[in-house]
Amino acid sequence: MSVAVETFGFFMTALGLLMLGVTLTNSYWRVSTVHGNVITTNTIYENLWYSCATDSLGVSNCWEFPSMLALSGYVQACRALMITAIVLGFLGLSLGMLGLRCTTIGGTDGSKKAKLAAIAGALHILAGLCGMVAISWYAANITQDFFNPLYAGTKYELGPALYLGWSASLLAILGGICLCSHCCCFSREDPDTRARLPYKASTAVLPQVASDEGDSSFGKYGKNAYV
């Protein structure tokens, strides 16, 4: 059962990493709202890298942000956190392949595989936390501007990429927990560990009953009794 849980956790982390990559490149992190607008002629949607506008004819025009230093601080932080999450996810995926007990990649030593799986699980948990923090921080700024009556700029709503990122981060965290559980259960389930326990030979001395009885019977009847 633990092998199945470990394998299931590995595929969960792989799916979470894939979804994090899709989230990072998705254009719809935030979408301009139609709330309070009588006539809407265009729609603006943005992500961490560029902004796009779609007119009433459906033609989209995109342009990258001209300066990184001119961006808001939370956008730069979200960029760094998302890239960190993907890098940690790739490292965890590589170590997870070496630590799976259902494969012979990286050897067959059970204790070594358990340690690799635990490290991979910890990396995936960190990757999920980085993604969760980045997306939640970005969403918090969107909702803060949306409900601020004094904000005069364009108001946005949460884009579908944020929901995809939340799901990806959750998958990465849950999959990392499944991989870490392999290290905890290894010492109780590994038969090789129990087989290597030191053997202590018995030191009990058995009494020599037969020889004592022979000697006593010989002394009782004497030598002439057997002639």
C-alpha cells in the first residue's frame, strides 16, 4: 500500500508541476471587470509578463511591460516566487524518480531511496507553498483595488489562471506529503532492516542427564553385576 501511495504522490507532484508551468504562462491572471460599466468596448487582461487588450471586433493586441523596475513590488515578488516554485518542482521530480521503490533507477538500496523520496517530497512542498503565496498575494491585490472606492484606475477580477495555480499548488503539497510518508513508514515495513538485526547465540548449558545416570547405575551394582 505504501508503494501505491508513493507512486500516486509522485504523479500528483508531476501534474502539479505541469499546472504551475501552465499557470505561469497563462495570460488571464486578471481580467478587467464590467461591473459598473454601461458600455464595454474592450477587455484588458494581464499576467506577470505582459498586458493585452481585446476590442469589440475581437482583435487582441499585447505588449510586454517596458521596465521591470517600474512594476509594482508584488508583481516582481510573484515572478520570483513562481520561478522558484518551478525550479524546486523540477528538482523534486528528478529526485522523486530516483527515490521510487517501483523502479530500479538510482539503485535498489531501500534506505537510500527512502531518503531521496523524502527530500523530493520536501522540495515539492516548498514549491507548492511558493506557488500558493505568489498567487494568493496577487489575488489579494486584485481584491483590494476592486473593493477600494477611492481607486481610480482600471479594476480587475480574478482570472482563471489563479484558480489553476491554486489547484496546482495544492497538488504539489499533497503529493509531497505522500512522498515524505514513504520515509516515515520505511523503517516499519522494510524486511531487510529486520533481517540485518544482530543474532545472539544461546548460552544455556544442557545438563548431561544420560551420563550421570550411567555412572550412578554402574556404581550401584558394581562390575560383577554385568558378567
